[in-house]
Amino acid sequence: MRENPKSRSQESSARLAAALTAAVDHRWPVVPGAVLCGGRCSCGDPDCVVPGAHPHDPSLLAATTDARMVRWWWERQSPDAPLLAATGSAVSAVSLPAVAGARALVYLSALRLPLGPVLAMPGRYALLVAPYSLDALGEMLAQLPWVPGSLRYHGPGGFLPLPPGGAAGRVRWVLPPRPSVGGGVWLPQVGPLLGELVEATVRLDSGRSAY
């Protein structure tokens, strides 16, 4: 089936608009991700474990909030590239399996704990939080009796896919970003959420009903 040029143009425009919103309004450094070309990842590695779902050219270190650079990337260099946000400096996240994540959101809402943006990715939920250092995260995790391996941490040196997603699958907001009083996006601290996210994942891994 021949691709509709109008549809492709609309998708490219949507990616550019999302990239500008993330970089300029949210103040999150962004970078284009790799794309799939004929079923293969544009990084050129035939054994790529995350084809079309990671930074490549430019590298993650090039992530920026500069609108001019963002426009150049998605208008000229990589109009089909998925949108990635670099984590660690302006935003971080904790992700867990989607089933545990959905149940944890219900429980956290019942506790009236303020939640920031939440992403649904293929098979996982990611709760976006204020930046944390790996040392601080390690100290918090050390206070817990056990931490499941299926919990993942997107801090310094990491990245997150942002809507509208890319070749690896759709990405959507479960809870969209909310503006902060001083600009940017309001993000909660990871500490008050971490114990509940660990508990939700432990219960899922053990086969028990979460909450």
C-alpha cells in the first residue's frame, strides 16, 4: 500500500510540535531517536536490541532545549525520528510494568499523593519526577527491604520516549504535564512515591493482587 504523503506530513508536523513543546514549554532537553529503515535500525547495528528506540545521530549528549536546533532536527535532518527526552538534568522518571503501574496510580491517587506526568509505553508505565542523583536514589533504595529488578530508573545519562512515539510503539500520556508556577512542568520528588512503586512491582512479580 502506497503511503499517503499528506498523512506523513501531518505526522512530521505533530512530531515537530511535540518536540518544541517539550523543549521550550516543558524545558526538557530533547533529541531525535533512531528510526527504522526497511525493518532495520538506522544505527547500523544488525543486532540492535532496541531498534528505532534510542539516540543515535546526534548522540544523547546533544539533547537541547534550543528551539532553533529542535526545528532543524525535525524539519530537515530527521523528520521521521521519534522524540526522546534526556533525563537527569531537568526531568527524571521511574518506570514499572504497565499492570503494576496502572494499579499503583489508583492507590497513589487514593492516598492523595500529588502525581506529575505519567507515560504509557509499550508494556510499561513511567512516572516522571524531579531530577535525582544516583547517589540519592541509591540511599533511598538501600532503606527498602527488597527492590525488584523490573523497576527501572531514568536518571542521569538516561532518556524517555515522548508522544507521539516512534517505530518501537505508541507512547501516550496517562497524566499530561501540568505547568509549574515558575514555568516548566511541575514534578514531584521521587522519595514519597518510591516505596509504593516498589510495593506494586513486588506484588505483581510475586503473583499477589496489588492493593
